[in-house]
Amino acid sequence: MHRAALVAATAMATALVTVPATAVHAAPATVTLVPYGIDSSNQAAWWSPLDTYTPGNDYAYLAFNEPGSTAGTHRVAIARRDTAGGWTRLPVMNGAAQAEYADDIGHNQPSVARDGSGRLHVFASMHNNAWRYFRSDTVGGAPTNHAADLPDQGIGVTYPVLTTAPNGDLYLIARLDGSTARSGRLYRWSNAAATWTRVAVFAESANRAVYPDDLQFDTAGNLHVLWEWGLYPATAFRHQLSYLLYKPATGTFADHTGAAVAVPVSTATADVIQPIEAGEVYQGNDGTGPAVQSAKLTVDGTSPKVAYRYRSATNFMVRYAYVSGTTWVRDTVYSAAQTSAAIDITWHPTEQKRVYYTTAAGVMYVATKPGTAWTAAAVAPGIPVQRFAVERTTAGVDVLYLVDLTNLRLYYGRN
């Protein structure tokens, strides 16, 4: 849909879509059409395109791709929602022009985070490219090119995922290229010093490529890191979903039991959540066997909770993993039909785990387990959701970033 057509459709459409309160939660989700058109390249599952800011305000920042100047290109922008529900579009600037890149579906989606000073940071459109990094020079201003500020210059970077620390610093994980392996690296933005440093190469294994998934801070101020392993140099199907805990206060790493870990970990030494199952082997893009594809995590206090997609037969099912005693325990959330790549998870004080997923038919669900069985309810009936992201705010609201690729629309939701 062209931008002009979308504006007209937006003016005619009802802005709020209320989801019936069925099955799972008492409070229904409310979904609002974002008034800016998206590009067809605005799709990926391993990225962080949403950030929120709630102390005294209720802001949301949705990084997205909009149509470029020619077919097969896209431009990078941020849709900012204020406390009153008003929208502002912030173009991501590369010099005097808006940042624009060739489409590379699955690798274009931008990641965004707000630091403790209110500056917005965006990483965009990197598929084994040198850094494409943008930062606001003024609070709330449009991000500008600051690629030269990153360590590890001149190396191909893919899958940047970032989050804000409790003290206002930022932490970033990404995959960096190498001659025999593609490593996972952790970086820190010091909000006070306004500088980036590399914390560590946290994962690297010969003939393997790291696929970053997520990172989240817990109530103790420690950082939980999640990723998958694939064949080097790249593959759509991954294995051995893995976990690390980083402690900024001491600069050390640990596994889920708290035992110290030396980094970089390899496939042989990693804390593996989803081990290799019967019949599973590392495979390339033509593989049809068991595999992992996309994962997210949340924390309950200091305890990690993980949602991920795993193919044991034909369909990519949805699984949930958590720590019981000293062991990772895995549970199947949904397996009835094929799912799409996106997945997410939050932690609710009474409902506990909320696992979000979409079917291949474009129906998005949130599943909880109030007793012995998982129960799911549609999040946004009538909206075909193919990709999404979810973030739980400090005010206790699940904010939703919903991508409708059928009609090239972006929605903001609250659940």
C-alpha cells in the first residue's frame, strides 16, 4: 500500500480495535493504527524495534522501515507515541538525507533503545555490514549517524539487539563476522561518559554462527542473554538455544545455576536450554529436520523464562523453558499448526508467563497456563499479524508492536 493510500485508509478506519476479553485475561488488548506507512521489508523476528519510557510519562518508540525512494529500498524512522496518545515521526538521518538502504528481508528491521538521558539509539539494516548506528544529539531529536563511535570497526555485523540498563546505560548484542566462525559480542553504552565499549566476545565456536535473540535485565541488575547456534556462515535453521548471565557489577559471566563461566563459550561449553534431540543435526537452508528458529526471554525477579519456536516434525511449535532447581525444564505451549517466526514473552504478577505467538494464518495469540494446561486467546482479531514485538513497561503494561504485512500497516497495542 502506498503512503497516500495508507493515510486515506487511516482517516477512514476506526483508530481503536478492542479485543474481546475471552479465555485468558480480564483486560482486553487495545490496538491503535500507527499513522505512518511501513515498507514490506519491515519484518524480522530477532530484533528489538520497540522501547518504552514510563516514569512520570507513558512514551513508546517504534522503530520501523518506511518505503524508500525507489522499489526495493526502505528508509528508517521512529514513530513516537506520547502520554496523550499523539504521534510524532522522527526520521533517522544519515547526514543531510534520511537513512536509506536496499531491502534485505529478515535483516532490515531496526532496533531502538532510549538511554537514561533521553537519547534514542538505532541500529538498522545490517546483514554482515559495517555498523549502521544512529543516535539523537538532543533529547527527543531525530537520530543521526554515529557509526564511527562503535568498537570493532570494519567488521560485518548482523542481528543487533539492545536494551536499557536500570542505570540508563545500554547493552547491545550482535553477531560479528570472522573467517571460520561468526561470534556473539556484547557491548555497553556508558550513559555518563557517552561512549561505547566492547564488554566481551561471549560466544564463538568453530564452523558455527551465533544468532542473537534477546537480552533482559533482572531485579538484581544482572543481564540475561539468549542466542542460538547455526552452521557457519549462515542458515535459517538453528540449534542449541543457549543462555548466559552477565553481572555488570563484577564484569563476570555465569550459567543458570550461578556457576562462573569463562567466555567465549562454545557449543560444547554453552548453557544449552534446548539440547539436540533425536534425529537433529546442524543443517543448512534446505534442512527439514528438527531446529530452533527465534526465541525471547523475560525474568521473574531474577529467574529467566524463555519462549521459543522448535521444529521437531513439520511444524514449528511454541515451547516454554524455565529453571527448576538446577535444571532447564521445557514445556510445549502450542503445536497444532504452523507458526510464524515472531515470538515473545512477558511476566505478569498474577497470570505469570504470557507467551505471544502467531500462526501462519496471521492470527496472533497470547497463551498462559493458569493450571495444568495452556490456554490461548486472540490478541487482535481481524488484524493479520505476521511479525511483532512485546515489551512490558515499568507501569505493568504489555506494549505491543504489531506488523500487518498484508496491508503494510503498523499497530501499537496495550495488553
